[in-house]
Amino acid sequence: MALRLYTALWRLALPLVLARLYWRGRTQPAYRQRIGERLVWDADRKGEGEARTSKADIWIHAVSVGEVQAAEPLIRRLLESEPARTILVTTTTPTGAERLRALFSERVAHLYTPFDLPSLMARFIERVAPRFVIVMETEIWPNMLAALERRSIPVALVNARLSERSARGYARLARLTRPTLARFALIAAQASADAERFVALGAPRERVQVMGSLKFDLVQPEDLATRAAEMRRLWGAGRPVWIAASTHEGEEIQVLQAHRRLLEHRPDALLVLVPRHPERFDAVAALIARQGLEFARRSQERAVAPSESVCLGDSMGELTCFLAAGDLAFIGGSLVPRGGHNPLEAAASGIPVILGPHTFNFAAIARMLYEAGAAEQVKDAEALSQCLIDLLDDAERRACLGARGREVVELNRGALERLLTALAPWLVAPAASDQSAEVTGERD
């Protein structure tokens, strides 16, 4: 009954969802492209710049950049361990698709995830015919899971996290949540608290295991140091530089206020401001201009002038390089109640991490960093500016925080190995007769 009601609401909402995609496509055209994939109209046709997809051994369901980034080490190991294995990754956002393509080029197929309606999921699963499905983090789609169960296709929820806020929301939908969670063959939780919340919501305890976070097993590019040195040269080698990474609406103004105060103390300081969503680049550029600050745009691919105190990071796939080139980093989504974003890339780069009060999306990781003395927490723009002044005036303290952050990352690696061991029963090599089923346009 609950699933039928969920489906009915989805059908009612579908015209609005399509309209929203079209509306977002005004400023980000990729949202208007390949819509047929979300409706399973053209899964067999060649999309713009995409390989056509026949059958895939493993289907990995992600959402956007964060989930794709978290899945990277797992995907690499799956490809290395069995080169004949075909992998399809689905996302819901163009930015996730772009990040996947930047990481794997044509080695991994991509499609947009179909809308969670029974007929669409059934048609999609029939075409892809995966042997095994991996769902990243918190993407729990009831009709997808029901359709997979009807075809006896096992599915695992990996790198799973569940905040207290999200758990309360799922608890209000207990009649839908309980049977949906029971359809997972495995829930690989990041932390004990996540695991207990899944069990409390109805997941079978014997299927829930604590694995740690895949995000500790992040893979940094071999040429990162070279690229970071070149980036620093473009910014101005002698300038103090701080990164505001993955910021949201309502947060940039606080970041700019903090930077204005920092400039009173360190006039040569440079802020590299990286909004979370590309469609907001122009709006953030206008905001910087209204604040009377001179700025450069990374997309201009030029050196930042000494008079320019802000560099707008309006490019894709360069945040890792920005963090490696900076002196310290504020992680966005945490001064506004969005729950924060992953601070581990900054920690792995050996620079101090600053977080706002809202870190419920990464509560366990934030707690680890605080307990290790690898991160600072600020409550507002004023506290952020003072933290920036203190850290930029104290190179020894910056180095100490950065070293502790890097140590936290190194000590907590290993989630990938534990996960691969747990997934081993389902990661069987494709049969010899199927090894020719690659990501092409040909169907059986």
C-alpha cells in the first residue's frame, strides 16, 4: 500500500520534475539534454558524447559529484581486478556525469538514472540486465529496489550514511522504509551510529556491517604537486591563499564578509571561492562585484592580478588542485544548514580545515578531525574571519593542523579492502560467453 502511494505521488510529480529540469536548463543546458534516458526512451541510442549501453555486469547508482568521487577507488579496483567486467554508472546530475567522464573517460559507461517509477525501472533493468547493483551512500529508491528484487538481482548500499535528521524523516514513512531497507543484501555503513540508525528503521541487523568511509581511500592524481605549483604561480606565489570550497547560496556573502575583514589585516590575501553548483557561477560573480571586490575567474585561464583579492573557481574538476595549492580551506555547506561537504580532500592535502556548525552529513568525519586537532569550527562570518587571521599569522600552527589532518586520512584508510571482502560473493567474474558484452550499441 505504501509503495503504491509513493508511486502515485511520483506520477503526479513527474510533470513538475520535467518542468524543473527544463527550467534549470536555461542556465545549465546539460539538464535539457538526454532527458529521454531518464524516461528510458533512448537507452539504446547514442547520446551526445556518450557511449551507447547494452548490458553491464555491475550497475553503480550515484547521484552527483560527491558520490562519484566516493565511488572512484571502488570502480578502479573493480576494473583492475577483472578487465572484462563492464560497469555502468548512473547519476542524476550533469555535474556527476562530467566528473565520471573526467575520471574514467570511456572506460565506464554513463546514463542518467531513470525516474523511480515501476515501468521505467523495469524497462531499464531489462535493458541493462546487471548481475549486481551498488547504490552509493543514501540513495534509497523504493521502486528501483522492488524491481531488482523481482528479478532476483542483489543490491548493496555502500558507503552508507544516515544522519539523525534523515533518520527522523525516514521514520515518519516507516511502512515504506522498512520493506525497502529489507531489500538490500548488504548495507555497508560508514560508522556505528549510521548502522544503528539503519537497523532501527528496519534493516535486518545481520545485513548491516560497519566498514568505514570510502572517502578515506581517496586517490590523488600523480601530477597533483606539479599542477598545484602551477596554480599557485598563477595566484601569486607570495600571497596567503584560502579556499572556500563547495559553498551554497547564503554562504558566499558570509565568506566575502570574512574575507573583507581579513583584507584589513592581510591586504594581499586571496580568496579562491568555489560554489558547489555550476549554475550559480554567474550569480556569485555578480555578488562579488556588488561587494566592490576585484576578482578573476578561473575560466579566464589567466594569472590573478595583485589588485584582485578573489578568484572565482568557475571550472570543473579542479577543486583537488585548488586545495593542494592553498594554505587552508573552509568547507562549505556548513555555515548554512546544508550539512556540510567532505573535508577529507583538504585534510589529505595537508592543509588546515575550517568547518561551520552544520556538519551533520559528515558528522563522524568531522568529529575525527576535531578530536585529532586537525580542524577548527566557527559559528559565523566573524568567527571565520578571526580564525583566518590567526591561522594565516601562524605558519607553525597551520603545518601542525595540516599534518594531523593527513594523519587522520592515512590511519582510517582500509574501508575499500573491507568492502571488497564483503562484496566478494557477488563480484563473480563474467562467464566467458558474456565477456564480449561490452559497452557498445549492440544488443543480444
